[in-house]
Amino acid sequence: MAHVARRTAAGRDPGAGAETAAPLVPSQPTLPSLREAAAGCRACPLWERGTQTVFGVGAARSDVLLLGEQPGDMEDRAGKPFVGPAGQLLDRALEAAGIDRSRAYVTNVVKHFKWEPRGKRRIHQKPDAREIRACLPWLEAEIAVVRPEIVVCLGATAAQALFGSAFRVTRERGRVVASPLAPRALATVHPASILRIPDQTQRQAELSRFIEDLSAAARLLG
Ligand code: URA
């Protein structure tokens, strides 16, 4: 991946307009130093819309790293990943699968909330390839520091960030595989996609499948 050099010569903000966040990643990263550096990230234009950088949360050396797409409205305000409705569903599913969230590191591929206004509401927009590429150095550094036994990708954006754009969650969900960034990874659906299913029976069935997928990760952790 080609990273551009830090552009300070022209007197610009070091984080502004860089192609990726790579120049901002500390050379000996720890979670606190990464979090601090990411707070000022301007590697893509999303920082202008978000309230703050929503960096990952959890202990260094967590067994499992849970990877979402990007913070939502509530996460953007709280500054923490997966605290809104999708996070609450995730918590229930993790508990049912026997994964203790306090043993997990939880983060997103993109660290700023991308949204467009609709009346008074802020409507989620999918991050594009450039925004994902810009943010990826933060995730790479988080994985390098946390060194999880397994990365669980929640939804297509997370899975494709790890496995490439040809990856299809529908085909591969629930299977433990090797990935370029982590020794083991598994993809499943995004909890928000379960919340969007209108039919209660179908929603319940999807939740059960989601718990089964998470259980495959739990079995690996022993
Ligand atoms: N959806 C995500 O992908 N991540 C969050 O943190 C919240 C909702």
C-alpha cells in the first residue's frame, strides 16, 4: 500500500489531506498513543463531519477483536464503538455465545461517523474505498498491538477490509480462516442488519445464526 509522506513543508496541518493515516501512526505504538494520534487524524475528509474520532476500546492483548464498519450516531456522540442499538444486540449475542465483551477489543474499520442530514436526523452513509484505505493503518496498528487470537468481522465492510473486495459474507460466514492481518479471522453479518429485518420470526432466526457464528469464535478461545 503506498503511503504518502507527512506534508509539513508547506506548513499544513500534519494530519490534513494525507492519503492514508500511516504517517500519523507512532513508531512504537501502544493503545493510548494510537488513540491520542488518531484523535487528530485528517487523513480523509470524514473528520469534518464527525464529532470526534471513535477509536477502539478494550485491553491490549485481548483474545478477540470485534470489527465493525464505522461509528453510528450514538457512537459518534459517546466516542465509543458499539454503544447504540447495534451494540446492545451485539452484547446480547456475545453473552449467548459465551464471549465476555470485557475480554474483547472492539473497533471499527473507519473511525469517523459518515452521515448526511435528513431533516434533524443524521443518516448513516457507507464509507467509500478511499476512506477505508485512509483509515486502515489505524486498524493495522490496533491488530499489531492487541494481537488477538481471532478477528471477528461484523458485516461486509469489515470483512472486505480484511479479506479484499471479492469476499462475500453470505458465502463465507462462520468459517474460521487465515487473513493477511491476523492469524485467524471469521466473518459474520453486522448486528444492525439483524435489527433491520421487519419480520420478528426471521429476525430471531438471523439472531440465532449470528450467535452460532460468534460461538465458532468462542470455541477457538476455549
Ligand atoms: N455500527 C458499527 O459498525 N460500529 C459501531 O461502532 C456502531 C454501529
